[in-house]
Amino acid sequence: MRNFLSLVLAFFIIMASVPVISLFYKDEMIRKRDQYAAAAGTQAQSSTVQAAGTAVQSGKEQSDSRRQTSAAAKETASPAAAKADKVRVLLHKDNRVVTVKTASYILCVMAKEIDIDSPEEALKAQAVCIYTFLLHSMQQAQSANYDITDDPAHHQSFLSEKALKTFWGEAYEKNYRKLQKIVDSVSGEYLSCEGKPILAAYHSSNAGMTESAANYWGEDYPYLQAKESIGDSLSRYYKTKVSFTPAKLKKALLTLKKKDFSFPKSPSDWIGACRTTPSQTVETVDIAGVSLSGRELREALGLKSSFFTVEYNGKQFLFTVSGYGHGVGMSQEGAKYMASLGFTYQEILKHYYEGAVLDK
């Protein structure tokens, strides 16, 4: 009987504590939001290139807005955004153009560009970015017979609705309805600066801070500056490792045109000084007598990002890479983290594209 009464008493104590636990959790969320907001305005200190690890870690293919040529284009668009009901998409592998409704285009890009299980506010932010990127691209390609391509190296990945059925399989109906609801909820919303759609670059993840467009592409945009991105350390792409034998590294480097490499006899002497930006991106690295940008080396070696460190262990060159993508603009992992803390999609976009206006 005494044990029974003890159990009953314990039950009521636990039940009474539930509201207190809930309130504590809510307060903790608010505290984290305040910490994040305070941290978002800070600048990370420069870091030096340090030691690394070993093999490549595989992951889901994401284009991470790896748009190299798009960012280099000058913003010569007309003052007002030419909103589109339909989109002409160049399927670059087939070299043919298909026309789809804008809402369908946004949905089909989202399916490829971001995890379907991402928090709702992160998905909304992504939808706005996709539409904004589309408008910007349309204004840059006014004389072409297409508005945008499905080539992730330049624009945004895209899957036709027919391809989505294979991509999603049995989850097609459920996933389609989910993204359709997201797209409808932010229909017509885009980011602008001085009356023009911005270059809404985005990427999968980074090393804890985004990179400025000026540092990565050599073109400065007021809304594409380095920003704190705390949640990226939780990404499965936060750290990946890859190794190269001297022969393999040399072969990859020689694919770079107009570079006069001079390889010392000892591979340990191939890597020289490395310089990083405040966001920890490798700005330049001296290798075999040539100064390469971090972006050049990343592309030559197929690294996931320019946030890397390297060392030679006597047999191999070991690279440890942080993040996935070019690191400019909105971080998808950062957006997910902010959404999990209760931030709205408007707040997420304001953080990553400071100075841009959410327009409609």
C-alpha cells in the first residue's frame, strides 16, 4: 500500500512539473534566439590552414546554388521586376527548351535543391530564393530563347513533374502537396534591392560563416556579405575528408589552363603559404610555384567547398573540408537551424540578405 501511494504521489509530482518544463523549454528557445541575433552581427576572426584527415564522405547531391557564371554577371536589369507566369527552362543535357508554369518551376526546383523534411519556414525562405533567382536570371537573359537552365553549375537544378514521380516514388502525392502549399503561401514574393530582383545565391552549408560575393566571385553585392551561420556545424556536410596521392594531385592541377607549375622533387614542398578570408575560406594558396585562389583549387580537385585545410603526411595530401557549396548567400542548413529556433522565413531572409527588401 505504501509503495502504491508513493507511485501515485510521484505521478502527480511529475504531472505538475510538465508545465514548468514546457515553460523552461520555451524560455530556452527564446534565449537561443536572442543569442543567435546577437551573434549574427559579429565577424569571425581570420584562421590559418591547419591539419586534416582522410577519405571522402559521400552525401546527397545538391547543387547548393553553385552558380559560377551567374554571379559574375553585372546587374543591368530594368528597374522593375518582370514577374513571370511561365518559365522557359533550357534542359542543358538534351539541349531543348521546355515551358512550365512559374509555380510548378519553383516546386520542381525545391524538390532537387532542399530536403523535403526541412522546417516549414526554411522551405518558405528557399521558395522565395528560387523565385528571386529566376527573376534575376530572366532579366540577365532577355535576348536568349530561354529564361534559365537546369544546369546547377550556372543556375538551379530542375526536375520535371514527370521526373518527380520517379524521384519521390510512393511519396510523390504527399511531397507534392506539401511543397505546393509552401509555394502558394509565398506566391509572388521576391527579394529586391534598388527596385531590382537580387542575385539570391544560396548553398548547402559552410564553416560557420557565409562568404561575401566579392571574396568568392570578385563581384561585390551589398546584400551578399559575410554573415554568421551558427547552425551549419550540425550539418552532415560540416566536415568531409579527402586524400590525394602526389600523382593524383599533380594530374588534377595540370587541368588548370595557363598555370606554369613547377613541382619540387619532394611533395612535402609543393604546398606553400595559405591565406584565408575572415569567413575562413581559403583565399589563395601557393602550390608548386603558383598562387591559386581557393575557388580554383576547389574546382580542380572537386572539393565540396573552399573552406578547407591541407597537410602532407609523407604519402598523401590530406584535405579536411567544411561545408558544401560556394558559401555565398543563404545557407540551407543555417536556415533550417534558424527555423527550428522559431525564426520566420522573413527573418531568415533578412539575416542572410541584409539590405534586400521582401517585395511582391
